[in-house]
Amino acid sequence: MTAVTTTDRPAGPDTRRGLMLAVLLLGQFMALLDTSIVNVAMPAIGAGFHASGAWLQLVVGGYLVAYAMMLVTGARLGDLYGRRRTYVTGAILFTLASLACGLAPAILPLVLFRFVQGIAAALMVPQIMSLIQAHFTGSARAKALSAYGMTLSAGQVAGLIAGGLLVGANLLGSGWRPVFLVNVPVGICLALLVPLSVPADRPGATRRLDVIGLALSTCAVLLMVLPAVVGHEVGWPLWTFGCSVAGVAVAVVFVRFERRLADRGGDPLLNLDVLRARGLPSGLVTLVCTLLAMGGFLFTFTLHLQNALGESPEQAGLTWLPFAVTFGVVGYFWRVLPRRVHHLVVPAGLALCALGYAGVSLSVLWPGLVLAGAGMGLAASPLVTQSLVHVPLARAADASGILTTAMQLSQVGGVTLFGTLFLSVRSFGTTSWSIASTAAIGIVAAGFLARAVRAR
């Protein structure tokens, strides 16, 4: 763990801390919005650029890959150079990348600018929790964390609905471009308000940046993800399998390098020894299954609504409403359940997800979406916290880094795996049953997690 000394710990009026919290959560909201708002705009982007399904997968997945790969590094940069400075830098870069996405003249520049957006989000997001921990104590911290949790749900909710409304409005004939340009005024506000509302901090880091680990992990992910995305479009030539094998080999090198670096007393990007903590491996598997299914469902169902069912972007956005609302409401209020059943919340949530995905595959749309949304609210909200119950406090940062990286990569994997399946078989029913099966597999891992949580 690293220490950051604040030069102005707020002990002033609640209004000042309230403004600081609002500014921090606005950045979190903006980053989350971009993980889902683009889903509803995909058919319009594809039509505008005559882009294939593989390119659309890269538009969605490129952001998530860069986000995942840079999250841990973003946290380390905040320690090295100051959290407020890193947060502002990320906000400015995110704003410029959003503007570039909104003005992109072709699909390739759009994909590249989405990578930059993901890097910028990874600079912003890790600083938010650190700044809340540094500047809020007692009941104020509890309220701030509750607001943070609500923002996590609200970002997903707003993105699904806002994407459809913005594309459907076709402001000044701009089509899908406002889904990116909407970030520009928000980012400008952040750049102006952060220096006024967030106290400066003095870096006090003792850990170093693992540049080699970052390079190895990035290469491994790209070598495995890109062939899976484009393989269907190009007929699965030999080079796609070669890249996948090379990606696995680089991943093995990455794991060995990280372990050796930790054994030498260095600062690995991800300290994998923390996986020995009880409950963390089962929590990690549960997380992967949960977000594989959700990432695939968001991508394929949106394409199905507009391409197969002929819904307009506004209709598609509103079709997501029961999922989005139940996800947000249940995700925020699940804590009102009796504490004695909290260890069962995650497996119960995944069971509801599986039933919901299966219901949607049978064209029982609204009830299926309500079940899936409620299940995601139950499963996703407590999952990270429960996975950490047996992790020593001194290792919590390493464990959180592994979980948050897996969270983003799982969504990429869902887009890639189920997107490729959907584009190959052209059957949403088959794809949705596969997604439901993935959620059902997660129930088994969630059962082991529930035992670990109950023992605690």
C-alpha cells in the first residue's frame, strides 16, 4: 500500500464535501456511461460506416480492453503523481477522446479513439475511491460509499436508455455521434470543477510502475481477443489460431514474470499470490461467469432488437427499461434483506439471471428482462465485497486489482465469445441459451463463495 498525504483534509462545511463528492461521482458516471451507451448505437454505427459485426465488437470491446489493462496502472500513477492531478488528466484525455470519437470519419479511427477513451477512464476511476477514503470519515464516508454504489448502477441504467434516445433524436442530422459528444460538456465541467472542489494531495508513493508487466499483459490480451473478434469475418485462417496460441504463451510468461518479481520484493502489476485467500478464487470464477453473460447479453440482444425485430433506437432503449430499472433498484436496496441471508444473495441472483436470459430467448421479453435485471442487481452488487472477506487488509489492494481487471476483461470476453456465436449462427435463441448456461455455471462457483462468506 502507498501513502498519499493530503494538504487540505476537509473539515469544513458539508456543502464543500458534497460538491467534492458530486464532482468525483460525475467522473465515475461518465466512465460507466460509456460502457453501455454505445450498445444501442451499434446498428447505427454499423450502417453509417458499412462496418461488419467484428468492427462493432471492437468498438465496444476496445474501450473495455484498454480500461481493464490500465486500471491497476492508473491507481499506481495516482500514487506516484497525485490523485487529483491524475484524475484531472484522465478527465481531460477522456473529453478529448470523446470528441474525437464523435467526429470520427471512419470505423478504424473510431476503434482507436475508443482505446484512448478506455485508457483515460482507467486514469480517472481508481482515484475516485482513493479520494473518498482520504477525505471522508465515519458516517460521511458511509454515505459517500452508498452514493458511489448507486452511481455504479445508475451509470449502466442511464447508458442503456440514453443511447437509444440520443440516436433516435438524430440531433441536427448527427445520428449516433451524440452518444460520444455528450461527454464533452461534462468533461469540461470536470476539468474546471476538480481544482476548485478537490483538495490537492502530495504524492508519497513507495511502489514502482511495473512497465514490463503492463506490456506483457496488454500483448497477451490483444493476441487472444483480436483473433476471436475478426476470425468469423475472415474465415478463421491459420494466423488467427497462431495469434491465440501466442497470446496464451505470453500470458504464461506474464504470470511467471509477476511471481518472480514478487519473490524478489518488487511491485508486480498483479500479485497473484493473493489468490490463495479463501473465497477469492470462487469469487473470481463467479465474477467471470456473471460478467461474461452480461457483456454478451448486452451486445447480442441490442443487435437482435434492431436488426431482427426492427425496433428503432428509441424503442430499443426503452425495451431495456425493465432490466435497467430493476438492476439499479435491487442493486441499491439488496442490503435491506436480513443479514443472515446475505451469503446467499449472489447465487440467488445468478439463478434469476439464468431464468431471465432463458425467458428472453423464449420471447418472454419484459418478465425475462425484469428477472435478469433483478438477478444482476443481487449478484453484481455484493460480489466484489464478498470475494474479499478472507483477504488480509494488507493485500486488499492486490486482490481488488485482480477483481477489477477480471471484471472488465470478462465483459470483453462476453462481447467476443457470444458476439461471435450470434454473428455465426444468426440465432438469438441459441445465443441466449448459451448465455443462460454460463450464468448457471456461475451458480456452482457462487455456492463455494457463499460457504466462505458464511464461515466468515
